[in-house]
Amino acid sequence: MSTPPKLPLTSHNLTEDKLRILQEHFPEVFTEGNHIDWDRLRLTLGSNLESEEVKERFGLTWPGKRQCFKAIQSPTTATLLPDREASVDFDTTENLYIEGDNLEVLKLLQNSYLGKVKMIYIDPPYNTGNDFVYPDDYTESLKTYLEYTGQVDASGRKFTNNSDTTGRFHSKWLNMMYPRLFLARNLLREDGVIFISIDDGEVAHLRKVCDEIFGEENFVEQIIWKKRGGPPNDKILGSVHEYIICYSKDSLALKLNLRNRTEDQLSRYKNPDNHPKGDWAADNLMANVKGGRFVSSLYFPILNPNTNEEHYPSSNGNWRFNKTKIEQLLLNNEIYFGEDGKGRPKLKRFLSEVKDGVSYPTIWDFVSLGNAGSSEIESIFGNLNVFETPKPSSLVSELSKLGSSPDDIILDFFSGSATTAHAVLALNADDGGNRKFICVQLPEPTRKQKADGTWEESEASRAGFSTISEIGMARIRKVIEKLKAEAATEKNSKSSAKSVKGKAYQSKKDEAPSLGFEETADQLTHNGGGYRKVA
């Protein structure tokens, strides 16, 4: 019997990768012992390297930023341990739900998913003062680590709440976010995109951090999501929105999708004259001449063939096309003169010739409000308070339509109640796609120990969920059951047609990156973190 190959016990070493690249391009700057001669590197780069005298530069800095790079470069010895009993369709699914700390998991994913993720969506803690902030000391056991997640010490001091009285309110949050975003960028494909939900409290700092990690040139847009139907009554000027900031891995390679036209938008296209090109809508023939863009050759009369009346561009403007093009349009019956044939000329814009969709706006008032997320939790668990302020799956589904294609991988490393998993499963069922999700959630306890040693129960703990990750796993199972039942019902009602919902559970396992689950059991030992593949 052959001995199985040994798997590395540490995560992918990013520092070694960068040193290897540097050595390939500048071998002359490496000394004995594989150390870098910085003076020689400075001479090699010449004027392209900033001089040591220049100390001031534009950027965002905070206490602890240097430690962020130590957290990034420190390899993890954790190993992903599959959990078949907790899983759904373990042998065929390509979806991953991982229970553990997201920084360690992001390091582990570098081995198998480097440059393979098309879209990332995260809804991190908003740093309101009561949010959980992840400590980055991974030399301790998971049990010790969990003591940080909502409990207190003997003196009643809280470890997890980031109170603004600590003096490092923003710094602690940035120290938590920076290494995770840095590692997440490596997982994106060159045409990949990341969406991050945030509120006013940290949006300015998050933008600066993302400018640094992803590059200012890779900023795409800042979406304003209408979260509430009206302002809170206890405010004179109340917020009804949150933000979703969007960055690309490479703006030149970025691929986003157009938004599907609504029924109302499609209804504008009709074919009252039975034109061979099909449905059309009347569009303006005028060009924008503001800013000195007037072109004399585009100022001429268009003759209405029904009335022989000449029509010039209004307000001393221009037509959109030259005279030759206009004559061709007239010949092909592609200019419209109103219902009675006596109006001013307009262009027939044919549905068959326009883009497959419409551009997304930056104000998102066309998706569900925030309370829809709580309604989903109630419909799944019978109690809307099991998880506080979940995002509605329709929001993440719309982001997935914008940022991914049917066979792409979508990552969420602040999974919470598993809204992203829900959205991906539902979207696949709706359009027949085969998107895969990777969701990561820390097993954060749902109850908190008070200073006197007693426990403060939550709705989630009373419902039988001891950790947040248990809520996420339960939600995924229930969503899969619901979608399978709906697919079976549709198949029975349309026995002669194949339901596209069945594709949500089809597998292309040979195409999925390996995480080592197919290796022997003794290689899948726990070395510092608890992880489960459950969907």
C-alpha cells in the first residue's frame, strides 16, 4: 500500500511568494543567507524609489497598523476538518460553510482558491460600540479564543465590545478589517469584485483602507441602499440608508453585468407598424451640443415624407447622425413622426439592437428594505429575533446578479445568519445557475456571561442555538429543503418539462478546487481551528 502524500501543516506563505518574485527580477540585491541589501535595491531602482528623507506622505495610519502586517504574514497551522454529519449532500456539493475564525480561514483558502473567487460580499461589524471585534491572537486554543466572544473576565471587563471610551475606537476596528481585506484580495480573480456593507460610522475609513489595499484606481462605486421606509422617530434628521462600497481587483479586467429590464421598461417597446426589426420605442434624435460641441454639418432639415414639412434641430442644436445616416434611416422606416405621422422626427430604438439590460444606478431603492431580512428569519425559524438586523437575501441576490455569472464562486467571510448562502441557492434555483458559495462564520456564542457569573440569554440561545454559526447552518439546511420541495412540486406540475431549479443542486465536483478533503482521514486533524463543510 502506497504511503499517501503529506499535506503541509501551515497555510500558504505569502511573504515567501513575494520574496521569490523579487528574487526573480532583482537577484543582485540578495546577499548570503537570502537577505535583501536595501541599499543595493535602492541603487537598482534609482529615482523610482522614494528617498529616505521624504517622511511625509498622504494616507491613513492608526495605532496597530504595523501589527496588521504581522497578522497577515504569520502562517496558520489550522486545518479544515470536514463534518459529514452536519453536511447536506457532502459528496456532490461544491458549497462550503466553514465554522471558524475568518482570518485563519482566509489564510487556508490561499492554497486552493487563490485567484479563483469572482465575487466577495461581506457585512462586517459596523463598529457601533456594541459590535463584536475579532482579536487577532491565534496562539491560543479555540476554547480560549471563544472566551473573547461576548464574555467578561472576573472584574467584569468586556473583551469584545469596542467602546469609544477605550481610546482606540476606530483603531481596533481597522486592525480587525485590514488583514482580512488584504488576504481577501488575493482570492479574487483578475475580473473579480468585492462589495462591503457599511454605515456612516466607518465608511470614510473603510474607503481609505480599500484605496490602499485594492488601489484607488480600482474603486468602482459607492452604492446607497435604502434600508428604511422612513426616518426613525427619535431623530430630527434620520438616516434611511446604508452604503455598499465596491472595489475591483483590476478595473481594466472587471466584468459586471447589466440589470435585467423590468416589465414596465419592456412595456415601452411596441411594434405598432409591424416593423421587421420588432418592438421599438421612440427616442430623441437630438445630440447634446453643450460645451461648444455644435457641429455645423449636423444642422440640416429632416423632411417629413407624410407632410413634406422640414424639421430642423431645436434650439440651434444638432441631429445625432449625419445626413447620409438620416436618409438611410428614413429609407428603412426607422424614424418616427408621431402617431398621426405629422410630428417632429424621433428615432426608433429597437429592442433587438439595444443592450441586453440597463445600467445599475448607485441609489438602490428597488430592492427590499432591511426589515425584509428579519421577515425571512421569521419565516425560516418562526422567530424574527433569532438573529438581529440580517440583510435581506434579495439585496445579496441583486449584488450577485451584478457581480457574478452562473458558474462563479462567491465568498462571504462575515457570514452571520448565512444570508449570502441563501441568496446564492435561491438565485441558482431561479435562473438555473451553478454558483458556488463559501461562507465563513466564527462560532460566536449567542449568550453572554455577566460580571456576576450569571448568563444573559438571547432569543437565539432560547431557541436552541448556542452559536451564530449554528443559526447559519440551520438556515442553509432549511433553504435547501424548501427549494428542493419547490422544485419537486414544479416538476410534478410540469412533468413534460425539466425544472431549472434542479440545477441548483447539480455538481461539477471535478471543477471545484480541492481543499484536501479527499486525502486520508489522519491528515485532516485539527491544528488550531474548528471548521465544517456543511453545504
